[in-house]
Amino acid sequence: MSTFILPVGPQHPALKEPTSFRFMVDGETVVDADLRLGYNHRGIEKGCEERTYIQDLYMLERVCGICSNVHMTVFAQGVEKLMGIEPPKRGLFIRCLMGELERVHSHLLWLGVAGHEVGFDTFFMYTWRDREIVEDILEMISGNRVNYGMQTFGGVRRDLDEMQIKKALEGIAALKARTPYYLNIGATEPTLVARIAGVGKLPKEKALELNAAGPTTRASGVDFDVRKDDPYAGFGEHIPFNIVTDEGGDVLARVVVRAKELMESYNICEFILKNLPAGEIRVKAPRKVPEGEVVSRAEAQRGECIHYIRSNGSDKPDRVKVRAPTLANWPATLYMLRGGYVADIPIVMAAIDPCLSCTDRMAVISDVRKGTEQVMDWEGLRRYGIEFHRKRGIKL
Amino acid sequence: MSLRLGAMLPEVLRHLFKKPATVQYPFQKIGVPKGFRGKPVMDPNLCIGCQMCVRDCPSEALEIHKESESTDEAGKVTKRFSMTFYLDRCSHCAQCAEVCPKKAIHMDTEFEDAAFDRGALKLTYK
């Protein structure tokens, strides 16, 4: 059997963000897939060490455009644990509300993108039109459509008034009436079903073995959800919801899981808005954080998001490590791609809802053949760059 | 659930007779909500020069300078401060407005802030 290596990236018209794939193909079949990350390193973790906790809050919000609120929530609740403060109940409920509204906007966005990737642009148009409803609710509550900036140490930054609650409930009712239609289309439109059923199979045991996260693993029948298994914010107390799973393990199952999760999120939002406890939304937080270390996690739209924070007693953290859910999903994605067709690559990749710039952290260059690793400091990197260009006849 | 071809077709045909979901920006504008976070506006009469906004700004977009210092007959010292604000660096998080102890900073509702010249994005309140 002769195989051919098909390189995709780091810069490729089909990729939305830079990353490098190598697909070993035999005709139209993908035999093996390999991935190299690290092209979108932004130095966020290092930047966090040089800024105060408050500044880090806004910087970490910008790890991702879609799950901005989740990163803020995870960091805020981690630092709150270090500070030893507990946000008031109303604050925690609003924290959950923002998380769920964000999940709604992200899942609607993903449904549209999935439709677009398989050439069903009509689906994309309608889901994105309806996404505007939830975007408007988010803008009304937080004052911004993408980076809401709602979380802070000790609670949330803005309260909800009666008028906002009424408007938000109206918007959610409209979405709630609309979403079953998408679920129905996803399951009954024969061209769509034929395109995504059986594509990108991930059996349950493989999902567990490869440590997949979020809707990807739930669509393979694993009922893991941080909101249920390690409850945070208001989830542990009184907010009822169900984990959505599907046994299909293919792209169709991932569409179904996300559409059903939308319905769950609407129910959570309605519950929070109708049962919002009275009282304060935040407590005062100190500027300096006592020495210690903490791991904080939350269920992002794409899976489990983890932050590790180590403090040294000053107003700046000693170390911040961000594990975005996409990183957990890459090994499973490479498994899903194997044995599939080249034409299935875009939708299989889109099905995990990848976010590459969220994922990219420090990359260590390792020579696979020699088995050596190399870490360069700033000065070494500079020298290497000068030498690299000089060898190619470029005068510096 | 049975499969049926063109399941979305009735919905698509129905929408032919509905008005568009988008508006014709910039000729037609949708207003922004009440709590919208535009650019920060500072009232120099209220500023006490505590530098809290400068310390907390995640994008280092603010500077506070002392403009003048005067002492009246009763010996009371009055200081005036100005703020230089770089809109090109601002991330519109409103932390400056939140942390200000005298509420001298508030966010306006202006959202069309783009300019061709970076210098035009440097604002001074004094």
C-alpha cells in the first residue's frame, strides 16, 4: 500500500487559525493523521505573571473569543479559593446565568458552522439569525457582545433589574420555541443525515482512553459534566439540569447532543431568572492573594476548562496555567480522522468545535529522530534567528 | 422520525415574504443598551489623583497627570488632575470606572470610535 503525505497548514486557506496537520492518505482514505501545535503562541501565561490579578482577569478573558466568560469564571473562582472568600448567592446565580447564555450562543454558532462545513448554508443562516437574540441579551446584561467582563473576584460586576429579567425571559422563550426545529432538521433532512451519520466515529472506550472532553465525549455516551461531577458556582446548590448524552459517537450524535444541551441551557437560564435570590452580588476582595496553589475548573461549551494558579503572597500570580478544552480533544480528533475520507476532514475537525489560539501554549521543540528536546531562552532564540537568516544570505 | 427531502424548504419559502433580519448599517442604526461600555469619559473636577485607574487598567491605556496645585487663604490645597487616554489601547472593560473611588470616570455609549490616524485616538480630559 502506497501512502502519500498531505500537509495542511500551518498557513492554509481552509484553516481558520494556524496549525499544522499531516495526513497520510491512500487515495481518498486517511490512513494516519499527525498534528503540530504551537503556531499561535501569544505568551498569555507569561504575561499573567507580570500583571496584577485584576489585570489578569481581563487578559485571561481574551484567551478565547467564544468562551471568554468561562476563562474569567475559572480564574475568578480559583483566586477566590486562594483568598478564602465566598461570593454571595445572587452573584453565583448570575455567574451561572452568564455561563449558560454563553453556552447558548456558542452552541448556536457551532450548529451554524457545522451546517456550513457540510455545505448546508441555509442552516447556518437561520441558526446565526437566532443567535442574535442571545447576543442581544448578553449585551443588555453586560454591556458588551463578546467579552462580557462580568466576573470579578468575590462575585459579578453587574446586577440584573426587573426589566432585564423580563426581556431575557422573552428572548429565551423565543429561542426555546425555535430550537426543536433545528433538532428536527438535523435528524430528518436526508442529505444532512447522510453527510454526518457514521462520520468521525469515536467509541465510548476510546473517548475515555483518549480523554476527550465536553460534548465530544458526551456524544460517545460518557456522562461527564463538570457542572454535575464537580459542581461550581451555583450548580451544586439548587439549579437542576440533566446531562445530555448520545450513544451514536459520530458527528450526527454531536449535533444532537449540542441541540439538546441548548434546551437544557434554556431551562437553566429560565430557572435562574425566575428564582434569582435577593441580596448582594459581590463581596469585597483583597488586592494581595495569600501564598498557595489551586486548580480550578468549569464546564466550558467545548468541555472541561482548567486553570492552575500559584500565588506568592503578592498582588501578582507566580504561575498561571490554562488548559483549554480543545487540547483535550485533539488526540480523539486524530483517532476520528483515521479511516475516514479526505472530504470528511473539515466536518470531523469542526465537530469538536476547535479553538486553536485558546489551545496554544508554550511549545517545546523536540527532535523525534534523535529524541532530544530543546528549550531556548530569549537570547538564544535571537542568536538562532540571526544565524538562520545569515545562512540564507540575508544581511542583518 | 422519518426522513423527508427538503425538510427546510417550507421554512425557506415562508421567509421570502418576511422582512430582512438585518438592517442597512450605516444608514440605519440599532441603538445600544443602557449599560453599554463605550469609551471612558473623565470628569477632572472629581479626580483626586489616586492613580487607581492607572494601576488597574489591563491595557495601560490611561495616564493621570497633575495639572496645577493652588493654596487658598484658609490654607486649603486644591489639586487638579488631567487624564490622557489612549483609545487605541483600550479594551473597554470598564475597570477604571469601577475602581474610581470618586466616580470621576464613566463609560459613554459611543461605538463608532475608529479613526484613520492613531493620533486622533489620544484623548485628553482636563
